[in-house]
Amino acid sequence: MNNQNMMCDLETGVCGVADEDPIQRFDLNQQIKKITLYYVTDPICSHCWALEPVLNRFLQQYGQYFNVNIIMGGLLASWHGFGDSANGIQKPSDVEEHWKEVGKHSRMPIDGTLWRENPVRSSYPPSRVYKVIQNKYKGKENEFLRRAREAVFAFNQNIGEEQVLIEIVNQIGLNGSQVFEESELEEAQNRLEQDFDLVARLGVTGFPTVIMVDEEGKGVKIVGARTLETYVDALVQILNDPVKPKQVKPLAKWIKESPLLFSKEIEVMYGVESSKVEPFIASELSEGSYHIKHILGELYVEA
């Protein structure tokens, strides 16, 4: 409770904070726009991984203005007939340098050597697991997606493989074997196809894509990993009103929800310089509750 609510002013006759004017007009019929934010992504989309720090902050500070709908885009059905000539990708080993470039530019750690040693054959298996969790264990699906991305990008694990997926699902407190078995059923593929249909209707051809739509079907589309200001400006544009950011949650609370955070994420969320991230962590978290580690030249903190 705000202590100011307990203050009673004898002159205004108000308990709490008094408005400046004793008589004010208002309109109960005024409608607040309901916005849906569609985030079209894929478990192996490197630019989606690069977007995590900005997207995390945007959702934390402005999530009160919209409902979020995360959609699987189907980046890689298989390597049979696949080609991305724009990025010079014709075979799995071609992806390694592209991923490393994205990691270097974004400072979200990306190893990439699995594309030579043990390449992901399709992004559909982790996408189907996501859909099963989304359908049966609402609220756990994004935790799975985050863990899957950590595994494939930073820790070089093939998230197209059964055992890797089972272990990730186990980590979030669900029955990995059961979830994976369900992900192999036709129903899971049908749910994934429904996402693909929505992606097509939204006119999305690249990932990440963020689309904000109002109740009248009018909206804005942002393609690619952009700055925080880009997403805020788009939100203001669709609301046609100024927006007020919420206070970001303390690191101690955030790390309970996301037990592994990379330096770039902390820098973006709290406006901390990279050289000051470690002392910032020490000031925010209790001693013995975390470990500082390094991977691919980047610091990360683990609860």
C-alpha cells in the first residue's frame, strides 16, 4: 500500500492524494484500445535471439498495453530443397559464419559450430514441442522456448534431437518424454500448421516480425531486430496516444523467472555499461544466490 493513501487532508476532505480540481469531467464510455501483439519467430532464428534483450525490456515496460501472441514461423522444414541465396546459405555448414556474425554484432552469444558437426535438420521438432506445451501447460511455453534458444545458440546443442528436447522440457518441470511423444502426433503438427496459416495471413516472410493490431484490424509491422525506440514508436502510432513505461522489475525477481541472463540483456534492461555489469549484479543479488560465468567472451549470471 502507498503510505500516501493514509494521509487525510482536512482542507480537501480527501484521504490519499487529492486532485488539483475539486470538480472534474470524465467519460465512462471512453474505450481503451485493445492491442494484440503478434511475435512471429522460430527456435533457430538467430536474429530472434539477438532481439531478446530489447524484446524483454519492451514487454516488461509496455506489456500492459497489449496481449502477446507468439507464433511459430517454420524457418526450416528440412534441408531438402532449402536455399537462402540472399545470405549465401545452401547447406548446413553455410549457417555457421552467419550465426557467428549475428552473435558478434548483437553480443548475444552464438557458437554455431554445430552446423558443421551436428546440424539441426529441421526447426519443426522444437516448434511442435512449443505448441504442445502452449496447449497443455499454458505459461510454460515461453520458458521452454528460452531454454531451447540458450541450448542451441550459446551451448551448441542440437534442439532438433529427441533427447535434447526431452532434457529441456524436464528442466522446466514437465515430463519431457511425454511431451515429446505428444509432439510427434498429428495433432501437434496440425497446431503448428495453424500458426503457419496465421503467418501467411499476416503477410510475414521473415523473422523476427512484430505486428501490433487493434480491434479494427489496423496495425503496424516491424520486421527484423530493431531498437527499443522502434517498438515504442510503433505502439504510440497504433494507440494514437502517449504511452507510459512501467518500472522494470528488480534483477532478483527477473532471475527467478529466467535463471540464466547474459550481460547484454542486463545492460539493455537496466541501462548498465558492460564494464559495470558484474558489480551491478553483486549489488542486486544476495551473496551465494548466483554464479558468474563466461562463454564465448561474454559474461552471464546463473541463479
